[in-house]
Amino acid sequence: MSQARAGLSPPYPRVVPCRHCGLVVLRDIDGRWIHASLSYACRDGTGAVAGTTAEPAALPPAPPARA
Ligand SMILES: [Zn+2]
């Protein structure tokens, strides 16, 4: 009756902060960037929509370009 889940790894091991609001962003199942809060739109400190959408501050290494 153990609930331990040793060895369980998250589906998105690589997360980066949003370049607009600093919130952690990750990729959704469609490959779009989304905030960890599950909102595509950035929000400022008061919770108001900032008019920008989730975008990583530093893009992960791009795959080699296909010739
Ligand atoms: Zn953002």
C-alpha cells in the first residue's frame, strides 16, 4: 500500500521563464508555449491580462536545420 512513485519524471523536464512576465512556461501538447498557470496570456502583478502571450526568455536548443 505504498503511494511512493520513485522514478516518475515530469513530461516536460525543461522549463524556462516567460520573457514577458517571468512566469514559468512550458509546451502544451500542441507544442505551443503556455504558462505554468495554464494561461496563454501573460498577466501582470494585479492579474490583469498584459496583452502578450507565453514566450520563453531563452529558447531551448533548436534541432538541426533540415537541408
Ligand atoms: Zn508571460
